[in-house]
Amino acid sequence: MLLATAAGTASAAGLLPREVRADATADADSTGFCPFYCDVAVVGAGAAGLTAAVTAAQTGARVLVLEKMRMVGGNSILAEDALTAVDDQRGKQWSDDAKREILAEKHALLAEMRRRGRTINAELDEELIDDSLAAVQWLQSIGCDLETSETRPGSRHVREYRAKEGLSLGSEVIGELLARAEVAGVPVITNARVVQLTQEPSMHIDLEALTMSGRRIKVHAKTVILATGGYAGSLDVVRRNCPNCPQLLTTNVAGATGDGIWLAENLGAAIVDRDAVMLHPTTHALTGTLISKPLRKAGAILVNSKGKRFTNELDVPENVARAVLAQPGGWAWLIGDSSHFDSVLFERLTATASITREYSIARLADSLNIDLSDLGETLEYCRITGATSGPFARPLPATKFVTPPYFAIRIRPAIHGSLGGIRVDANAHVLDRQGRVIPKIFAAGDTVGGIYGRVRFDNFGLIGAIVFGRLAGKNAAAEALAPSQTAPAVQRAETPAQTSHQQASADPQLDANNTETETNGG
């Protein structure tokens, strides 16, 4: 993927409004602004933002995306595991008994989410569950290569969808969203951090963005969608909002600093669960590299520095994280054998984290400085029982430890996301502190609070971005294109003339020295 300057290569590709393509460089230098006009402006180019942009463009709206980082994807591109979706009982293929079963599973899932999340907005979590399957099907319709892999334990209709073997889920989704944005003619301007939103009397929204070199961009939009993600990429922001959170590394990208939350708050938006931060229980202790749950589901176990198990590794993430932090030093060993590590997972882990590998339990114990009798007793118990009985029993009988070599990774929890954010209604409108709609402003993804409450279930983050990105894109476009709209005439960006998608970077100084090809999968 080619990163290009706003007044340079991207202009040649027809990505910019006509008035910026002609003598824009001189005008921008003299006035200090590069002006853009659109129906819908999207702030943030992760899964929620790109989904909103594509959805809005598919309805006929003229859309512009602003992304503060050099490349798109945000936290979404790091997604490794699965998308969770619930069968839709409205489908004609279901019998009456099956429809009742689906509804019962939906209600049970919602009850569990509300019990653990505590502060969930009931309208939003129902929307998440009801529209989850349609969101997966929409991703498949735009080219995402997803397949059903398994159902949630104890369920027949709550399913997990993964990228085909060998593909990264996040890269697959972001790559196809970006490709569809190209087809729809949606410009994506990188290196452009939005620093101000202004509601004008003429019923349009002005956005001001700054580039890394200090260049200013002004966008005039009929509606705006905030999709900048949460704030867990900045440990300083985490400490300010959640002073009681343990001091840990973060799995988030550096760009996740909550920009959209603060922009909305400056317009009077209500913020909910500001201090809600979630932890991932297993990341590399030194680097923070995420070690996802499939390794534990395949049979790997957690032991402390004495070689003893101390938790059900498949318990809910917040419980596993607390159990690890309660161990001496706040860390543990994740131990498995060759049957637990497939080749793709092993290659990915060894590229980013140090792994201890030994061909005997005795040598492994010696390498980990654990008494052999203690570690041997733990692993022997797992061989006999599969860890499905006794203390810390787990539901999957895969823990046998009979296939050397044996592996160990030193892990500790890390900050995995912020759950607080902007209060929205069931149509993705941003609400003020009195519960009133703030006109023309929408939000989606981790910028929004109340979807999950204070706990997010495994594999619900990315599907939430797609569900609410579609909702925000549809409603923002409908409002922007409504006949009563009185905003100034909008100039359409020309359709990209090249087949390779070009991100329009707002920072010509940076890109003059750093033009490079980016690959986003898919």
C-alpha cells in the first residue's frame, strides 16, 4: 500500500476534492489550511471507522476518513482469535423449536453479559447480539475469508468465526475494508490528527486536523463519526482515568489515546465508565506481546514460580488476570508441549517473544529454576486427569503433556483495552450530559462506552466495532443526505483512477522522506 502526500501522489490518483487538486499547495501554504468538503467525515481508520465509512459510501454519501497514524488499522489489525456471532432466529431455515432455542441462548448470553458488565446499556448490548450475525455476513460479502470454527461452550447457536488457516483475522478484516473503501472512492488521509470539532450555525461541522509537521487541515462535513478507539494505548491516560489500575504494559497500539472521547467531551458529551480498564491475562512478561487464549484452550497450563497450578486457565479473563497478579512477583509460566503449539502460532510467538524449549521435563524444570518434583507432580496430574477434575478444573480435556519438546513462556497480565467512552443512543448518536442528542455527531467502536459495561467478553471487541460501525455509517449518511439538510454544497472527490488503493497522507514533509509500501493483508 502506497503512502502518499495530500497534495502530491494522492492528488494524481484523484483522491482529493477538486479545489485541493489544482493550486492547493500554494494556497494551503499561504492560508495555513487545506480545505476538504464531504457529507460524512469519519475520525479514525480502525475497523469501526472503516466499516462506518464503507457503509456510508454505499448509501451514496461522500465520505472522508482522517487517521492520525501513518497507517490504518488501529487495534483492530492486531485481532488474532475470532468474531463471536449469534444465530438469527428470524432466519427461515429454523424450526419453531430451534427458534425458541436461539432466543433462550440469546437471553442467557445477555444475562451473563449484564451480570459481569454491571453497567451495560441494555439497548446497545441487545443491538450487538441481534446484529452480530448480519455483521459477519456483511464482512463475508465484501470479501473477508471467514469460517465457522466452533460454538461457545454450552451453546449451539453462539458461534465463533475465524479467518481461514494461516490468515490473521485483523489483517484480513482491515485489508478487505480498505479495499472496499477504494472501490467506493473513499479518501483515507493518514498523519492527520483531529484536534477540534466545531458545530457551525449553518448546520455543518468543522473539523480541524494537524499533521506531524504542523500543517493544518480543515474539513467541512454534514455529519461526523468518531471512531478513534479507546485510550489504553497511553499508560499516562490510563493512570489518569484509572488510578487504581496496576502498573502494567499494554497490548494496544500507540495511537489508542482516546482522542475521540475528549473531542466529544469538549462538545458536552456524556462519558460513561471512564475508569473501566480491562486486562489480558497472558502476555509476554518483558515485551507485552499478547499470547491469545487458543494456546490455553489447546491444553497449555499456568504454573507459578513453584511449579504449581493456581487457576482454571479457561476462566473468564478478569479472574485469570487477578489470579496471576496474586502470585509471587505477579507473573507465571505458561507451559505446553508440541501438541499445544501449531506451526503458525509457534512462528508468530518466536518472532516476538522468548520461549524456553526443552525435550524433557527435568531439563525444563532446571531451565525454569523450579523443583523437578513439584513441576513433575503438576504435569503428571494433568496427564492423568486432563486437568478436568480436582482443584482449578477446566472443561477441555486436552492437557496431557506427552508430546515433547515442552515449552514455557513467562507471562503476566497487561492492559488490553478501555471500556469507558462516549454515551450514545441506539442509533449511535452522541448524547450530552442531559441525555439529549448532540446534532450531527455519531460514534462507534471502542470510543463508545456502555456496550460492554465494565467487562468485555472474549472475541466481542471486533464484532462490536463492525456492528456499531455499520449502524453509525448508515445513520450518519441518512442524516447527511436528508432533504432538510441545509449545509453548504459539497464537492465530490473524484473516483480513484488507479487500481492500487492510496492513503492520502496529510504530512508531505514526512512522506517525502518515508514513502513506502504497506501490506495490510486480505
